[in-house]
Amino acid sequence: MDDTIKQPMTDESLKDYLSTLGARVMTRSGRNEHYGSPREFSFEVKAVFDNGLGLHILARQYNYRDPWETEGRVNDLVDISLLKDGAYSELPKGYNFFQSRDTEEAVDWDSFCDIATCIANLNPKIYQLQQLTGDL
């Protein structure tokens, strides 16, 4: 048995966390009585920060846990894409995330918090600076 139980992520828990960082957040749940999405689709969250950067978070499938761990279906891992000016983007050099790619896959709660905090606090002028220096 794995002693490190990952914190489950829901559309509401992600929305609440992103809201505390000052983001405007929209969520869409997967299967419910009004929306017939594919079974593997769990939820998606889109957030836009005051600095103009955004996150698109997609939970594709549920993980099933044993009854003594938690009840029902939970999401341990999500995929996160970075949005800049309405398009998918990478982060400038020097960051731990979104380097040479615009999506981070299989992100757990702790990594999600690190990514969201990094994006919320990023000064978007770093893109211009790195374009001028040829690093971007």
C-alpha cells in the first residue's frame, strides 16, 4: 500500500485556490445530468490572472481508490496548459515549468500549487526582455 496518498483535486478545490491568487476562474464539470461528455472527461478549469497569463486545467479521468482511503471517484493528477494572449505558450527560460512545451501533464496538487503561484506572480515583461536578449 502506498503511504503517500495524494490530495484529490476537484473543479471546486482548484477554483478556490486560483481565486485566492486573484484569478478570474471558470469551471465546467464532466458528466452530469445536463451534459453528456465522454466518460473519461472529469472537469476543466480556466483561469486568467491580472498579469494577462492564464491556465487551462483539464482532468481527463478519475482514479478509483480503496474504500478506506476515500469514497467515490477522485482526481489525483491533472494536465495544465499555459495561456498567453489567448494562445498556448511556454514560459521564458529560468522557470521549472513549461520549458520547451506549453503543457505540464500528470500534475499533482503540490505541483499545481507551485505552477499557479509562479504564473500568478510572473511579470509578463519578462517575455519582452527575453525576446530582446534572444533567449526566447
